[in-house]
Amino acid sequence: MTIKGLHHNAYRCRDAEETRVFYEDFLGLPLAGTLPITETKTGRTASVLHVFFEMGDGSYLAFFEAPDEPFEFKRQRDFDLHIALEVGADTLAAMYAKGKAAGMEVRGPVDHEFINSIYFRDPNGYVIELTAKTPDHDTAMDPAKNKARELLDEWQAAKA
């Protein structure tokens, strides 16, 4: 089996239009599709709208608005859940300025050594990270050079 790549990640949203304004108007991801769902595959009546925003690589961020289905929206911490989207260094700086000019909470930039990042919150409370690769990115993400397996094994042993 070969996984070709990510088609979409899907999350809940409070309001599809409010979410569209953030992802399409602010981030620039075009609304690519909407899928009204009035009945589930098991025959249950539903009132759900599934919306898709296209990214530059052909994958999508998707959201479900399901007003009649209980869901606890809460502000996420970065290490609980965040969506990291790759941009160029020039776009990172421009989006930082755009967020500040719009009065949004913008954190960063943060130098993670292999990427530089800024952070926003979308209208649903999700942390959105915009990240630009540094020249050392590929080396840092090469398991033959970064000891990924060894470090994971050490982590597991320390927990035991």
C-alpha cells in the first residue's frame, strides 16, 4: 500500500461563513467545495455542511458545521492541537503584519531552528501555525541524520 499524500483534514466549526472569512479572505485558501449532508450513510437525519478550502499542493482543510450536534469548542494549546501550514519566508512576514493590522492575536515569529513560525487562532479556537522552512530544514528532518528513532526509543525508555 502506498499513501499518496494528504487529501484533507477535517475539523468542526461553529459557523461555516465565519470560518470561510478566516480561511479564504484572511489566509487566502479558496473555498473549493461545499457538501450539504441531510442524511448519514446509516439513514439518520442530519443538518451538516462540509466545506473544503484548497491548499497550494492540491490538498484541503475541511470543516463541518453541525449546529444540531453538540461539540465543545475550546481554545486549543499548541501542543494539544494545531494546524501548521507551510508558506515562504516573505509570506510569513507579510501575514504577521496582516494579522497585526487586523487586530488579531499573532504570536511569534518563533525560530524552531528548522522552521520559523507565527501563530494565529481561527474563529473556532484552533491554533493555526504558518511556517517557513529554514535552509537546515531537510537535514533536520532526515532520519538518517537526526536520530529520530534513537531519540524516540530514549523517550520511551525514560517513561518506563
